[in-house]
Amino acid sequence: MSRQLVSSQAIDGTSKRTDPHISALPLTVRLALAFLGGGFIGIPWLSPELFWTAWFGWVPLLFALRHASPGTALLCGWTTGTVCFAIASHWMLDFVAHLDDYSTFATVLLSLGFWLYAGLSLGLACLLFHWLTRRLGGAELLSFPLCLVGVMAVYPLLFQTHFAEAQSSFLPALQAVDLVGAKGLDIIMLLFAALVYRILVGQRHGTALRGNLVAVAILLGWFAYGVISLSVWDTRMQDWQLRRIGLVQPNDAVSLAVPEPPKGFSRENPEEM
């Protein structure tokens, strides 16, 4: 009997018996949720105007991790990470192809290897989150953001990645980055998702309610600063007589010749503008 009770403990410290529909999720459903989450998190790298999907993309992953075993937590996090990085760094296919005269199969295989390696960072982060949350009896608002940001900070990636990088169209959310850096916005995004998850699973009373209110206060403070800061900068820019503009190098194929402008553009009106 004692073994059954121990094995029924959820990652948030509650018994599986109180939530049989969630606890009975098969592995295929968990992986589907993890895959969906990775897609939502990665979408803004393709379409910046869909920045909001990354704020909610972590919620399916959190449901996939609910009542999961350590191995399942690792696999679900790895799935989310691989899908996310495959979308965010889809250009890896061109990058590998330009390194050498690789075949299409070799290019895809090497790119997949990079995405799997990068995605493992989220798998390890979810494994740490699973371990830590079981010992804290919950506390997703604290453990989820810190585990993911912490592991990604030390994980040896070829290209350092911040989820905040895909928020270029969400100007109010970006402003406080000047105070705490991109990792600060990463934490805010993860905190928001953890808060939504807690509300959806019914953690809205007693100690959980107090934690939720603190999270809401932090989010409101972040966005209040963003709105005020953005307004101040807009006012300042009206008085600028000179505005410096930087151009981003285009992702053209390697060539000794100067490439022709893409269709619809010219030398005076380049695509980078």
C-alpha cells in the first residue's frame, strides 16, 4: 500500500488519485502535448507577429510533465526542445549545406543531430524540474523558470539561445531587458506559463493563491515598466535629428560575385531595409 501511495505522487506534490484523467495520460498523449508545445514556442521565430504563442507554448509541456516519471519528463522536454530548435534554427539546413558539398540526406541528418543535441537542454531542464518540484511539493512558479533558464545557461550550445529573441514584435515585453538582460524576459515568459498552468489545474486557493498573486504582481510590474519605458523612448525619438540604423547581413549563399537583388528589390532599396 505504501509503495502505491509513493508512486502516485504528482510532480506538484498532490496525489494522482485526485486527478485520474490527467494521471492516466499515456506516453503518446504526453509526447503529443510536448510536440505541440515545442511548435508554439518556435513559431515566433518564423512569424514574429505570433509572439504570443511562445508565452502559452510551455503550458502543454507542463501538462505533459504532470505525474510523469523521470524518464518521461526527460523525453517530453527533449521532444519540446527538439521541435522548438528545429523551427527556430531551420536555417541550419542551409548552413550545413554551405559548409561542404553534402548530399541532401547528409544535410538533413547533420541538422537533425544539431536539433536533437540542442533540444536535450530542455530535456535535462525538465528532468531537473521534475526532481526539484517533487521535493518542494509544488512551487512550479519558482522551479520551472529557474530550472529551464539555469540549465540553458550552462548547457554548451553552438549558438546561445534565448526565447526572448523571438519577441521582437512585443515591444512592451522587451523594455525591461535593459535592466536584467534576455534571461530576465525568458524567466517572465516561463513564469507566465507556470501561472496559467496552475490556474488551469485548480491551484487557486490558500498558499497557491498567494503564490499566484505574487506572480501576477511581478508580471504587472514588468509590463508597467515596459509601457512607461516605451512611451518615454517614443517621446525622446521625436526630438532626434539623427537616427542611426543598422543593417542585418542577409542570409545569401556563398558567392565570389555580388549577388543580384531579390525580385522586387534593388540596390537602392535592398531586402534588408
